[in-house]
Amino acid sequence: MTISIFPDPFEQARTTDGVSTIDDQNDPVTMVMGLKDVRKCAHNWKSFQSGGEEVGRIVVPSEAAIRDVRQIPFEVDPPEHGGFRKLVEPWFKRPLEADYQEKLKVIIDELVEEAIKQPKIEVVEEFALKLQSRALTLLLNTPFEESEVWIGWGTHVFRSKDTDLDGDKANLLYDYIDKEIEKAIANPNDNFYSVLLASEVNGKKLTKEEIKGVISLTFAGGRDTVINAVTNTIAYFSEHPESLQRLHDEPEITTKAVEELVRYFSPLTHMGRVVTEDTAVCEHAVKADSRISLCWASANRDAKAFENPDEVVLDRKLNPHVGFGFSTHNCLGATHARQILAILIGSLSSKLSSIDAFENEENIEDWQQFQRKVGFHSLNVAFNAK
Ligand code: EMZ
């Protein structure tokens, strides 16, 4: 068994120091490692802010060099954050509706059926990217065909094969969003653009720049993360046919299984914050205007909080993971992501007897002293129908 194992490179640093500093474009980041500390820092938005002057700097690697559109509500702090979050929250809870779930099931079932017909498929490009893009048409409430354009952008909107910071790609996204906003102004309908255009926050209409900020987050935030979660889930089932069977026999554990897979894979390794005052994290001094990062992936393997942290326990009882972040900025797309995974599990477990895995290329993030497997660049599999 190899491909379904996601090692925890942070264990030693977490248990000895609790923090570890890496460099990112000559702008160091102190990674916070333990669950308790990560939660504490995530909660403390006054000392560790998301909405600093330099847009894109809280992302690690920093995107400050390639973008100046502030992602909303992700890069806004309280109290301003609250108004934006309140506005978009009900929209992002739509995946709880039966009608939404049925449409999502049609999208996912069709992809699984298609894959069954092929002798082999490459999961990242031919399955996960398509699934993520097609599902996004439901979240934005746009025509299904629009997903073809987004599929053409590849797995990340700011990164390409050669570089982690692709400014041309960012501009492609921004031009696209600008055009869509203009279209919605000319022809208002019931998509997310129109809803935002008709909305007010704190008694004021949203500006085009703010709308672009919300939409760009919707495109960027849930892309590689969802693709990783979907691909890794398939890798997991390829080496655990008994789990596929169990989820078929006990569908009532699906919700727990989704949380556990998100904990184990932690599709987003970490997210940064800018320090607003000289302070300390785990007795380690951090200076004002430096950066820390909340290492979700490390926190999710913290043995102080999780029994057998390196094992996938599908029906894990206590699972206070931070795979979707924590506190003020917890993941807005989590409801949508959870539905994608739950429906995917249902579809795979009802249609497949097993999955065979072939050649793959792992996606190993390089954080200097830490090398972390976060997913795959490619993964070839065969879906074996029941
Ligand atoms: C940002 C981030 C949000 C960032 C939940 O994370 O996701 C990253 O993939 C993007 O590059 O811009 O949206």
C-alpha cells in the first residue's frame, strides 16, 4: 500500500517546538503546528489578521506579487468581515437543499458512469477537475456549459505547471470575471453575480471590485482543494475496497467518513496571517508585520487531540479537525465541499466493486524542512463496475 498513505512531515516540529519557520519569497512564515495553538491563533483576529494592506500576503506562498484583488470575505477582518459573511453565507448554504443535491448527484453519477466505460482514466484532469468545475456551476448558479471554460484553466487559477505564481493566469481569471459582471449588469438574472449586484452590505451597494473579490475567492479557494480531496478519496478507495463496501452497507457513516477524509488529507496545508503586534506563539517571539501560518495539516495529526492520528478511521467519533479552517474565516465553501464528497462516496460505493490504481505522480509541496504530499499531479485508475 502506498498511494493512499499521506505521511505527516510535521510531527517532530509539532511535538518538540510547536512552531517552525520557513522562508517564502524572503518573507519568513512561522508555522503554528498543534491543534490547540492553531485554534487559538485562528480565533485571535486582532493579533493575527487576514485583511492587512498587502493583498495576497496571507496566502503561503504569498500571492502579493501577482494579484491586487482583495478576496472577500477571506481577506477582510472583523467587524467589516461580519457584514460580508452574513451576506454570502445563505448563498453558500444552498448545497443543503434537496434540489441542489439532486443536481450534484446527476453531475457526479454521470462522471462515474463515463469513467466506468473507459479502460483507464486519469483522475486529476479527467475526473476531479471536471467534477469541481461542473459542481461550481451549481454554486454560482450559472449554465452548465460555462464549466468547459473553467476546465480549460487547469487545476489552479494562480499556478501553472512551471510556476506557483502565474500572473498571466490570474489576469485571465480577472478578465473573465469583469466580463461576467458586465453581462449581469446588462441582463440581470438569478446567478451569483446578479445576486451580489443587487445586494447591500452595511447599507451600501457592493462595488464591482468587491463583487470581483467575492467571485474570485469562489473560483480560487475551492479549486485545488476540492480537486485534491476528490482525487485522494479515489486513491484511498483503490487501496481500501473494504471501505468502499462498508460505506455501501452503512451509508449512515458517510458524514463521519467525509470529515475523517478531510482531516486525514487536509487538502489545504496551511493559511497565513499577518501579525499586528509584537507577541509570542508557543513561547516563540513573533514580530509585528511578520507572518505566521496556521498549519491545518499538522494540527489534524495532533496526537493530543486524535487517537491514532495517522490512520483513517471512517467512523471516528470525536473529530474536531480543522481541515476547513477554524473560527472567523472558516471555509465558506465547506457545505458545498462536504456534499461533493458525500455524494461521490455514495456514487462510488453503489456503482463500483473496486478501483485499480496505475501510474501516478504525487504532488509534494516543498516547504524546505517539510516535504508534504498534498495530492497528485496525475493518478491513473480503472473503475470496476459491480
Ligand atoms: C485563496 C486560497 C483560499 C488563494 C481557502 O483558501 O486558496 C488558494 O488556493 C488561492 O490561491 O488565492 O483563494
